[in-house]
Amino acid sequence: MNRFKKIISLMLILALGIVLGACGSGSGDTSSKGSSGGGDGLIYVGFVQVGAESDWRMANTKSMQDTFTEENGFKFEMVDAQQKTDKQITAIRDFIQKDVDYIVLAPNTEAGWDTVLGEAKEAGIPVIIVDRMIQTNDDSLFTAWVGSNFKQEGYDAVDALAKALENKGISPTEGEIKIVTLQGTMGSSAQIGRTDGFEEKMKEYPNWKMLDRQSGDFTQEKGQEVMESFLKSYPDIDVVIAENDNMAFGAINAIKTAGKTCGPEGDITIVSFDAVKAAFESMIAGDMDVSVECNPLHGPRVKGLIEKLEAGEDVDKIAYVEEEVFYAKDAADIIESREY
Ligand code: AHR
């Protein structure tokens, strides 16, 4: 049972005691419910995951599953919401019914959380948000958030593209550079931050032209589909910005199928986000130019937050993860050290 629920239970016991005392019954069971895990002493964590759309997401799920084990003192339950925000809302309500100790939410999209998180608050269940963020005017609806600065990643992608072009002998400031973007799930923080960050900072390069942007929903399959249609509409694309590695893999397939070339030695420059191991393989194979890191290893970070809350300590409301940018020329030296 988490600290907040313990306090509420103690208050209820006290109130019940007063009522029973006043009634003079002198009997009755006034004990509170034990640990939500059924009195097993474990901290019950309900994790509402986005889905299984990407290598990044799989690494994120593994990090949570590897961390929230019984050996570490947790009962862990995860719902895969298959990239549906309404499924996530239902999952939160189920976890409230199950009276978990903590709800950990990786929100699919940003909007529409106030009602259900209000219900969790009412039930005395702290909500920790990971990865993407929610839109709310009421900060009391969640206890803490840990994740990436997606807008910064968008800014970093602009610098990364300029450098990747230089690496292949193209001046980033001369001649028209024609770009298409494969966006992530529309309305998700990862999409909003990366799209906005890139759009804002690319103004530093008036010669860069955004031909088109469309969502590939963070999956390889949809990334490939969108890229196929881009290639039909725009015969002279110079750059693909893929808002995650898996969509970049799809784009690379589409480019090769269309008989075009990409990567450091190819015609189309590929800038991606996540820096999963397969992106390093793609860079080593000469297909991808650069990947902007997005770190999915949130399990230990969330565990740290819960441990502090259990100890009655304050936690940072907002915590950003540090991230790097990786270029094809360095990929072979770095790949072995990558954890995901
Ligand atoms: O929110 C993080 C993003 O979600 C990752 O970039 C992507 O791969 C995942 O699906």
C-alpha cells in the first residue's frame, strides 16, 4: 500500500473507530485493507503502456518488466493499449478498481486525461507519467513525470542534418534542400515536440524547404507506405526526417524499392530519432545518416521515484533524460555499448 493510501486508510480507521465508539458497539472489524497486492507486502504497480509499435517501445516495456519484479518488491501488471488513448483510459479505470498502489502512465496522446486522472486522485492512487506528457491545467493530477525533451530532440535534428550534409560534402546553407517528414502518432508529445522543434529551428536555414509531412504512426509498415507515396509525389527528395527509427527503416525499404539510394553515400539523407540498436546497424550498413537519441530505459527511474515516495521523500515533478546524437561514421565504434 502506498503512503498516500496508508494515510487515507488511517484516517478512515480513525473515523470508523470514533463512530463505533460513539455507538458503543465495542466490536466489529476496523482493520484497513492490507497491501493492494493482497497483503503480500508487494507494491502493486499498474503500467498503462502505449503499445508495441517500435523497437523503442519494446525496450521501454522490457525496462519496466525487468525492474518491477517480485524480487524487487513489486507486483506488476501492464496493459498494452495498442496505440489507442481510449484503451488507456479504460485501463486506468481498471487499475483504480483493482486498487493498485501506483499507476504508471505512458500516454499515447496528450489531450483528454483530466477526468480519468481526477478519478485516480479521488481514489488516492498516485500517477507517475513516463515518456510522453499530458496536457492539463491541473498539475495535482500526477505526482511526477520522467521522459525526453522532444522539442530539444527536434532542435538537435536540425543541427544533426546540417552536420550529416556536411559529412557527405553538401553545404547545408547553399542550394535548395528538399525535405519530407514522417511524423509519429499525431497529438503525441513525441510527434508534437519533434515536429515543432524541427520546424522552428530549420528557419535558420532559409534554403531548406519542407515539401510534405505525414504521419506514419511510429510504425515501420506505415512509415514505408507514406514514404512510397512521397516518392511518387516528389521525385527529387533530398532528406527524410523520420520521427522514429522504425519509420526510417520503412522509408529506407521504400527508397531502395524505388531504385534510389540513401545514407552517407546515397542521394537521400536519412535523419531519425531513437537511436535503437537496429539504427546503428542501419548506419553501419550505410543506409541511415544520423539518429537522435530518445532513451527508453525508464524502469529504474520510475522505481527510484516510487522508492522515494514510499520513504516520504519529495520527488522532482518533472525530470528530463539526457540524450545524445549519433552519426553513421561513429556507429561501428559505439554499437556494442548500446543497451537497447
Ligand atoms: O514516445 C517515444 C516514441 O514512441 C519513440 O520515438 C517511438 O519509437 C515510440 O513509439
